[in-house]
Amino acid sequence: MAAKKRDATPISTDTGKARPEVTYIEDVNAPELYADDAAYFFLKNGNVAITLVSGRLDAGPDKTAPFPVRRVVVSRVILPTRGAQGLAVGLYEFLVGCGLGPNKSNN
């Protein structure tokens, strides 16, 4: 499994100078979630909302096989545009570093 820590010294948009080093604190109790896809993106008031979904079988008591798969919203992540840009660039660079850049697939 590959992992990469993002640069902890982002450039300030106000002065163009590097900010002081940022320290990350690992919270082992932080929630984790699984999503199959980022289904929707929405920009409003300088914030980007990313809606994450996951496919789930609808196998209720009145259903018969084959069970239908429903796309269920599991979470929304809302970031200021600067953070969303950092996420997009950082994720792209990470995937390229793993050999999964454009025109590549792990399927």
C-alpha cells in the first residue's frame, strides 16, 4: 500500500511567503468511511461540496434475488476552494506516483 504525506508548508496567498511548518496530529479514533464514487460536486459561497456514494444491496425481507443495487449517499465533504484545489492536485500527484495517472486503471 502506498501512502504520501502532503507538503506541510503551504504558501500563503496573502504574502506569497511560506507559512510556518504545520504539525499533523494523528487521531486513531477518527472515523473512516468507504465510498465507491464521488457522485456530485457543488460550488457555493467559496466552498466545494463533494458527495460520496456507495453501492449497497437492497436485500429487504420482501426482495427476491437478484437484489437491486442502490447508490447510497454515505458522506459529504465540504472544503474551501483552496483546500479543494489542494485535494485535487495532491490526489492527482499521488495517483501518478502510484502509476495510476490519466489513461491508467487498476481495474
